[in-house]
Amino acid sequence: MTSREYTDAELVELFKDKSHKQMAFKILISRYKERLYWHIRKIVISHDDADDVLQNTFLKIWQNFDSFQGKSALYTWLYRIATNEALTLLKKKRKSVQFSIDEEDSQYEKQLVNDPYFDGDEIQIQLQKAINTLPEKQRIIFNLKYFEELKYEEISEILETTVGSLKASYHHAAKKIEAYLKNNLVEKS
Amino acid sequence: MNEEFKILNHIKDQNKSNAGFNVPDGYLESFEDKMMDIINAEEQSLAKKIVLVLKPWLSMAAIFTVIAIVYYNTPYFKTSQTVADASISNEITLDLLSSDFDELELMDMITDENNTSIFENINTDPALLEGITYEDIEGLVIF
């Protein structure tokens, strides 16, 4: 059987069977690694950090899969773990290095430009810088809606926030980014 | 998306995949195998941790088992215990016999030639007979 033939619910059941545990988990990884990787990458930015966080995420999933009760969709549970792991890494990093807001902005641009795994053009750099000015939670909401095009209901399950508050938060974030881009792209051109 | 977000709409229309981010060649393709190796290593180290936690308790259990085996198999402990058990059991047997038969019936039983085989088959612990002479036994049997 291939991974395409199992539903998420079947995978959860398969995981409970000791003899199929590893196989079920391998299918789970192959199904979600890419989506989770890009979600994490947009939060932590560097590939190395994203790789670490993705590994920790799947390790946590492996250790806690038995406790998944199926009250929410499997992928929202996975996204929640990935988001928490990514935020934990950012917190750790922030504790070790502290910059002023201006320094942080220029450091962020340097990090992007020097990243061997980022080949975005000027507009992409400015977009990332604009997203980086947002508060953490707003940034995650913006990424999930703008890039991953998740529904508000899905984001609501991942972040455990009401749909109304998510809509307001996304609108506010998009407005700030639009203004940032307007100012910075006009200035540069 | 809303009309007021012209630049964001424009960026989206360019449809650049993953916002300019990319990954090393083969990274995603080899990720499952790498992750399964990490999980297997983690499982093994977890098993080792469990053994390390249980080790002192297992050692103590082993020590107590050895002590118990030695206690029940060493002749010093065994002999005194067995002799005590044998005396108690003989006393009980004699009490039961005396309550069921009077002296004459017992004497008839012992002297009856037909019962010789019964007494020959009785395994008497030599430790019980220590210090008892034939005269003592004769005295006990006749009177």
C-alpha cells in the first residue's frame, strides 16, 4: 500500500499497532514534511534553524502521537506543534542575542541576503522585512493566510484563537505590510 | 484579496514559490530516512535510560534473591528448621493416635506379626532417636 491510500484517521490507528508504528510514521512524515518545513522556515528564516525545528517537531509528534485524541484534524495538531517549536527556538535565540529595533532590521536584511538558500529579489526581501516588523503572533497569522492560504477556521484550530480575532489581526497585518512596502519600494525606486 | 492591498496582490500574482526561500538539493527527499534514523537512535537511548534507572533496583532484587537462596539451602539453617518441623509433626501424630486407641490396642498393633511391614516402612528421622536407648523404647512399648 502507498501513503496515498491511508487517510489521516487510518494513520493514527495504524500508529497504535506496534508492528506498523514505524511505517505509519514514515507515511506521516512524507505527507507533511514539506508543508511543515515551509511553515517553520517562514517563522525562523534560516534553513539550518528550520531543519532543527522540523526534526524536533517530528520527534515531539512521535513521542506524543499516542496522546492525539482526534478532537481536531491531524494536520492542525501538527501545525500547532511546529509553530510552538519554532517560537521556542526564536525565544532561545532572542535571549542569546539582543538588538535594538533598527539593528534588528539591518541584521535581518543581512541574514536574508547572506542566506545561501534565499534567492528572492528586492521585492521579496522587502516583503520579508515588512513581515519581520509584525508581532510574532500576527506574523504567523499572516504567513498561514497569505502564503499557505489556510482557511480562518483552520488557523483558528492551530492557534486556538477565534475566527473574528484572526480576521481582524490579518487585516491589520496586511495593512501594515502594504504601508511598509509602499514606503520602502518608493524610496528605493 | 482586498483592493487596498495592491502591492501584496501584485507579489502574489507573480506566484514566486516559497517567497524566495529554497532548500539544499535532495533535502526534502532524504528527510524521512534521516528522521527515522533519529527516531530509532532516540528509542535506543530511551531503552538505555530505562535500564540505567532500573539497574540499582534490579541489583538489589538480585542480592535479595541470592540471600534467600543461600538461606534456604545452607545446611546450618536447613537442619535446625527440619528437625523442629519433624518434632512438631511427630507430636501431632502421637496425639492423634493416643486419642483414637487405648494402650492395649496399641500394644496389639505393635506385637502383631502382620503389622511388621507397616513399621518397617516408617522413615524415622535418626535425629529424633538420638540419646534414646533400646531399654527406653522397651519401657515405652511394654508399659
